[in-house]
Amino acid sequence: MLRYKLIHPQILAALGGAGHGSQVLIADGNYPFATGAPPGAHRVYLNLAPGMLTVTDVLGVLADAIPIEAARVMVPDTGSEPAIFREFRALLPHVALQPLGRFAFYDAARSPDTALVIATGERRVYANLLLTIGVIPPE
């Protein structure tokens, strides 16, 4: 048994094959999982029911497991900031959120660098987060 928060075997395997610069998409329940990421990305479906698991539930675990050097978020065309962004900032205190419009976000998530897509049951809209894995510096 593992002693840290992340114990999901498929997510661990996908992260084990990813490296610096690889991307991880954590997506809300409205995201087009089949077409909104490259075909070669590992897909993990954690969307058991609406509201179960949330994007922030998954982010809290991933932020403990991998170094995150960048975080891109999807913003509405109105430019208003979704309330969930405050929670993202609290979970990623040393990473600035980089806003992208909906279609620019889809393009970024479809990059061949996207190694892992995690589908959640998140019901809040614009709760999509594209993380870039950083490096672990030598001690």
C-alpha cells in the first residue's frame, strides 16, 4: 500500500510515463473528453455521478504528487472570472493562472504534450485546468 495521497493506479501509470513539459488536463463534467484532447492521451474517468469527484478534489491530490510549473484555465468570452479560480489559486499558491478563451483552451489541451486527461463530475462551469508538469531539482 502506498503512503501518500495519490493511489489511483491508472493515474500513477500515466504520470510515471510523463515528464517535464507534459500536460495534465483536469476537466469538468461538460468537457468534450473524446475530442478535446489528443487520441494518445491516457483518459481516466472519475465522473461517477454529477458533483462526484470535483476538479478541486483531484487538483489537491495531484498538487501533492507532481511539480506543477504552469496552469492554464478556460475563461468565458465575457472575460469574467469564475469563482472556482480562487480555489485553484489556494491549491496552487506558487503558480499563476494563465487564462485562455474556450477555443484556445481546447487547442492547448489537444496538444500532443497532453499525457493525461482526468474526467470529473464537476458541475461548476469553466472548471477546466490544464497543468504543465515541472521538474524536481537535484538536492
